[in-house]
Amino acid sequence: MVAQFKELDAQQWVKTRSSLDPSQSTFVIWTGKIHSFIPQEERKLLFKMLGLSISRCIPIAEGSWYFTSRELTYYLNPQTSEILRKWENPWTGEILPVIHVANNPVQGQFKGKFPAQVEGDTTTFVFDIFPTYPNPLAEDPQFAEYSPQATYQAAELFKLAVPTADLLNSELPSVSQLRLSWDRIGQWLPWMKMGDRPGNLIYSAAGSKVDSFTELPQLLQDEINNRIPLYKQAPKTYLDGEDMTSWLYFQKHFQAYLAGEIFPLPEAEEV
């Protein structure tokens, strides 16, 4: 069967990425690997990863929703799959604290049309995103060894496949299943202390929706229950302020990084 390329309504994208029920938090998880990619050098498997997005969609007008979420990604030992707290940089030999991704919030607005490939029982949303903006660390000399590049650049390639019937079923607030493919080309993370060395990180991950917190991988449940209960649910409302990124988080918590604290830093549950 040949795929049909269609522009679908925002409502169907909301059912895919999150839920039409604003009282519900929606969990999407992913697992994968991160490799180095340096010109004229053999790639290295640096990390396994395990991630979570917990989101909510809040209707604001006909055909329009606020999307609000929090994201975690843990960098894992590539051999044992245990959480890395310290990392030995294979190029410099330096032992460094690991700053895992703890982005709160990650937000946006869903409206209009969304591109998808409809192939019989399966509909796949396809997004190729190329964020490019000034590096917030570049002009501060204290970050010269960590992230001196003037511009932040990345490529993020998403495919989210869901049952076509779920999108057409008006009684379902959220699709019953989702298959996520996520690939990313990114710069060295600031905490890796790679300075201006050439090269990139290649991320390759796959994931799915899960129905509840108790269905998350045990590693995520333990971390959230014991250290960061804020991530038990999505924000209850759309939050003011800019989205958090790994670069801004590094900037905000640089002193904790230098002190060798354990990341993500503890965050209390939302009242």
C-alpha cells in the first residue's frame, strides 16, 4: 500500500503526542544510544540513554491547545546500563560530573495542520527540526572550556506512528499506542568539557507511550520517587518563562557541577 501524505488537524496531533483530556498527564519514554562522530576518527559508543516526557495539553480556543511538559534523559553506562554519575572523558582523561537532562518546562502551542503519512492501519507524523540560535554560554569566559561555540545547532528527526483508527475515534482522548523514532545530531554537551574540539553526538532512540507512572521503567520510577518527585506529573498550567535546555541548565547550575553534586538536582513535587 502506498502511503498518502496528508495534513491532519491539530486535534489528531494532540491525541498522538499527549491527550485531549487536560486532567491527564501523558508519559512517553525512549531508550537508545549516543555515539561520538568526529571527522576521520572511528565512532565511540559513549552512553546508553533512557528518557521521559510527561505532558499535558490545555485547550485555549477552538482547534488550539497549549502544550506543557517536563523532560528527563539519563545518560547510562554503555556496558551496564546503570546511571552514570561520573564520566571519564576518553579524549582528555578528565573525570567529570554527569548532568542528566532535566528540562522543566518544555512548552508550545498546537494549532493548524500537522504533516503525516497515512498507510492503511498506521499513521506516521514526521518532523525534521533544525534548531539554530545563539549559544547562551558563548560570551561568558568561564564557559570557554565547556561550550565556546557562538551558535547552538542541532538536527532532530522524529517519527511517531499510531493506529489510524484511534485518530478517527472521537471517543478516545489519546491514542492507544505509539511508536516513537528519534534521531539527533547535536553538539558536545557542556558538561563533557570538550571545548572547541571538532565533532558531534549522534543520538538514536525508539520509544512508546505508557499508560501510567507505575508502568515506567524502574530506574525512572526510583529516581522520580526518591529525588525529583516534580516529574510525577506534567505542569498543571502553562508556565511563564522560556523553555529549559541542557545549555541553560548547565549555566544555572554551574557551581553545583563544579562542586560535583549529583544530577538532576532534587526538585520537590508541585503543590
